[in-house]
Amino acid sequence: MTKKILILGANGQIAKLVVTMLANTDTQLKLTSLHAKPAQHITKLDAANEADLVTALKDIDIVYANIGAEGRQKNVANALVNAMHTAGVSRLIWIATIGIYNELPPQQADLWRNILGTPENENSYIGDQAVAAQRITASQLDYTIIRPNELTDDNKMQQLNVQTDPQEEIIGGPITRTSVAEFVTKLINNPDQYIAESVAISSTH
């Protein structure tokens, strides 16, 4: 049976890799982005507009949200959760960032706090992501939050550490976007995995 996937943020680097990896699978994709490029068959969609999301969710089985660093994560999360409940769509794969649970090793945490802020400050990058994740975990949707470690552009698949306890200190290293895309693709193809979990993924070094 064909799965129908709504991708929010289809112009992003990881999302583009996922689209390529899904090309020969039994999926039908609806690609959207805040900054659409018609030549790429991507539809413009304000992911913080609840009514527009409800329309986009018609006949969708899985939502994969990879909206990136727009600074509107909490607004999108709220609108998307409401829209999914309205549309009767339950499966959500949401890309967040590492650090939203203060789970980074001390040295890395200090560096990231200086650059990206803290989970306690919702006006910072990390704080915005943290509030969004809280909205999703309270939603009663069949969600999976994926938190990749520091991203690299090496075009290679890595062995991964997968940690499902949000409070556990991250034990792995930087992860390639290709590896993140592979993890997302496998989850789309096996959507019964990691239900109601926030999953940190990193390389095994």
C-alpha cells in the first residue's frame, strides 16, 4: 500500500536527500517549503498557518517536518499539531536539534550555549526548538522527534549511536546529513518504530 508523505521543508539539505532515497520506494510525496521553487515541484506553504496545513494534510499518512533554522519552530509545532488533529493524521517525524534537554557533554554544551542559547530561553535558537518539542510530546500524536548531533556534509553513511532517553548524555560524535537522511528514510519505511520517543542520533566515531 502506497504511503503518502507530506514533507515540510523540502528545500532543506537533509530533506532533499530523503526525497532521493525514497525515489524507488512505495511512497507518494507532497513537497512543501516556506521558500518554494516551482522548478523542483515544491509547493510554497506557510507551515505556521493552521488552515493551510489542514488543506495540505488531506489524504496524508505521515508528516516529515524538517523546517530548519527558521526561528519559528514553536509556532510551526503548535499549528501543525492542531492541524494534524483536525485532519485526523497521527504520524509525525520531527527534526529538532541536539541540546534541547541539556543533554550535551559539558564542553560541547558550553560552546553551544554561547552560540545557540539555552532551552530555558525560548527566544534563543535552542529554546525555540525546546518549546516546539514540548508541544509535540504533549500532543498525543504518534510522533518521533529526531535530534541529530552536530552535522557535517561528508557524503557517507555512518554507524550510529541511537539514544532514546532524552536525559542521557550524548555519547557519539558529529553526524553526516546523509546518515540523518538514511535514518529518516528507514523510519518512513518502518513507521511503527520509535513511536512517542525523542531520539538522539550521533556517529560512533
